[in-house]
Amino acid sequence: MSEIAQREAKIPEEVNVKLDGCNIEVSGPKGTLSKEIMSNDLIMKVEGDLFTVVGKTSRRKTKAMVGTVFAHFNNMVRGVTDGFTYKLKVVYSHFPMTVKVEGNTVRIDNFLGAKSPRSSKIIEGAKVQVKGQDIEVSGTDRELVSQTAANIEQATRITKFDSRVFQDGIYITSKGD
């Protein structure tokens, strides 16, 4: 019979962790994050400076869920201590495009010579800065930062042209890992 999955992590001194049923709340110098974990097969505990996730059964799905919750917890701790930064690069060879932040959207003008601008939504909790041909997306929640960067990259997706010739677009160059 296989073993029951268990993982534990040491909580840094500047981070506070609260468990309220299925809700994990992590607060640190950069802010507070909370996530609701709905699973009947897990036991989560905070004892002193240790966060522990234990599976109730030895099933494969329970072991996978233990690893998933542990990864989410590590991302939350890293987010409230260091934060996450994704870097994107504006690339064009045919038509010079301009990128600017307007409120909670990123506006892309003159993409492949198009008259109508393209736009991408900035998810609340992520911050976007445009510095010339570089775009920086930062925040404390990894999911929000990465989804905002993916939205910006997706806004310049080319469908009707040969991608070997038309390589214009905005591409993720660094995920800050």
C-alpha cells in the first residue's frame, strides 16, 4: 500500500498565515492574499512556523491535490514577500506600433497597420508599466500577473498572415523566476 502524501513548509518570519476552514490567508510586507481550497481529502495545519498539508487517503488524486495546494501556498508566500514580475517585449518590423496604458486597459495602436486599435484588459491586482519597447507586469498574485501578461500577448496574435514572415507582436520574454 502506498503512503499518504504530506508536505510541509517553513513560514518566513515576516509572513503571517491564517487558516479559516478552507480559506488560507497569507499576509506580508507587500500585501495580503487569500485563496479558498475546496477539498474534503486534505488537512491543512499551521503549527508555529510550519505550514502542513496532509492527504487523508493514499489515492493518486489526493496526492496531486496536496502538491497543488503546497505550490499555491509557496506562490502566495513569495508574492507577499517579493512579488512577481513578467516582462514583455514589443516587436515590429513592418509597422511601428505604440503601446500605452489607459485606465485598466492596455491600448495597442497601428498593429500591422490596422486603423482600429487593439486592447487588452488589466486584471485588478496587476500593475502594467510601458517603458519604450518593454512592458512590465507586476503584482503579488501570480495568477493575476500571468493572466494579464497572457492577455496582452494574446491581443497581438496573428491569424491570417504567415507567422514566419510577420513576426510582429508583443511576446513574454521573462517570467521573473
